[in-house]
Amino acid sequence: MNTVLVTGATGFLGRHLISRLIAGGNRVRAYARPGWKASGEPRAPVETIYGDIRDADMLARASRGCDTVFHTAAIVSFRSSGREELLDVNAGGTRAVVSACLRSGVGRLVHTSSVAAVGRRADGGLADETTEFNWPPSLTYRWSKHLAEQEVLGGISRGLNAVIVNPAVIIGPGDLYMHGGQLVRDAVRGRLVAYTRGGMNLVSVEDVADGHLRAAALGSSGSRYILGGVNLTHREAFEFVTGIVGGRRPMIGIPRWGVLAAAHAAELFAGVTGTSPLITPDLVAGAGTCQWFSIARARNELSYRPVSLEKSIHDAYIWYRERNLL
């Protein structure tokens, strides 16, 4: 039996990962924010430790004796506000995790990054782990995930055994903050009728959790592994989701400038009303281009085989419906 620490344990991915780890016979420690009291809080047989993700001393105590640390904790936000906190938690928190792992002699760190930290190709081809990061620092979320990866690489240069995984847009039950799950809600509410050129990569949360376990067992230290699912145009993605959960199918094509204008207007309106914008300039920065990715390295080195996207979308729909979140 291995002893494993999971940061971000009450998050969408963290909870799925913990379930898989317990099913595999591991002893799991869950690292969660102080005062977290929610229905998604880890339960026995998980040992829950409360602490700030930027507290290297607490993290060192939590990770002592651990074979593996899965660092999934992060803020996912594409709003223009809150830049300092986003950088502090995503990059500074990763710095603290790296420091703790080195101090505690952890066997392996698996760092959850994102395809947001992967660059885009000018020729429209599939980006992979070698595609140089080329997004501007003004795109705060992408920049924060890039900086977090640099912290991990710095730890590796000091002897840390670590791998980086880069999930695409994750969908599945339990996404309380409506990241990838916003597609499900928008489909049900008939909001996916308009689309722009370009595309995205969608992946099931179960496949991403499986990819984490495979990276821990089989990944090469210092390597990145893109955990993607299916490359789709925006229209294809909207049709795919609405075909599963219902809702009006996409019918109206919008030029890139129209999407960007709508994003600026939505964020301005949200700032005035105190609500959360449906789209933001950061979120649609890649509008008009295909954010598509190759999973060849994960397939070849980890035997990663994503298979459960359709089921995951359906399960997310049922999960949201049962909780009146649609």
C-alpha cells in the first residue's frame, strides 16, 4: 500500500483522483483549504489535512512519508480581476509544493498543469509537449500555469522526481465551478446556438484521473504529458454536447471580432452587476484558432487511452440535474 498526498482534494479533479486512489488500495491524505465545509469534502478512509497551498512548512509535514504527491490545487479563472491571487496560488503554491516535496523526500510529484500552458502553433497543426509557450503574460491564467511549470522544472534541476500532466477541457460530474461543465449548462439553456471558427479538445474527468495514475507509475521524470480527448471544432463540440443532453444545436457563425467584443461587454457588465461573466477576453483569447493537441506521447509512454467522453457528459448532466444546477 502506497501513501499518497493529493492537494486540491476538494476540487473537481481531486475528488475523482482520490476515489481512484482508494479503489487501488492506496492510503490517501487529502490537503484542503482551511475551513472547507462542503458536500465534496473527502471522507474516510481519507486523512484530511487543512492548510494553505502556499504554506511550505505545512505541506512538508503533510507530505512526510508519502510515496507520491499529486498537486491538483489551483485557481481556474479567466477574469481580468484577481491577477495577483491567481499568480500567487498557481505559481507560488506550486513553489511551496516543490519545496515541501524536496524537504520530505517524496518519491514522485505529479503536477497538474493544463493545455493552457502549451503554446499555439502558427500553422494550425496539433500542438504537443514540445510546442513552446507563446501566450502573452496578460493572459493571467495561462501565464500562471506556465510559471507553475517552471517551478516544477526548477525542482527537477534540484533532484526532484516529477512529471507534469496537461489536461485539456475536462468534463464530468462534480464540476461545481462550471469550468468544462459550463458547456453542459449552456446546452440545456439553449446558449450554444452561436459559434465561432476554431476548436477545442474535450476530455473526460475519468480519463484525466487515469492519466494521472499512469503518469505517476510510468512517466519519465522531467516530461510533460498532454491528457486530451477529442479534437473538435467549436461547432462540432456544441453539436456533440447538445446531442447528448438536449438543447438547441448551433446555427449561427460569429466572426472572431464579434466574440471578442461580446467578451469585453460581458466582463464589463459583470463588473457593474457583481455577477460572473459567461465569457471573458482571457477565455476567448484563442477564438478563431483550433486549440487542438496531440496525445501521442501519453499514448506511447503511458498507454493512455481516453474512452469515456460521451458517458462523462451524460453523467455530468445527470449530476447537475439532480442538484438543480441547470
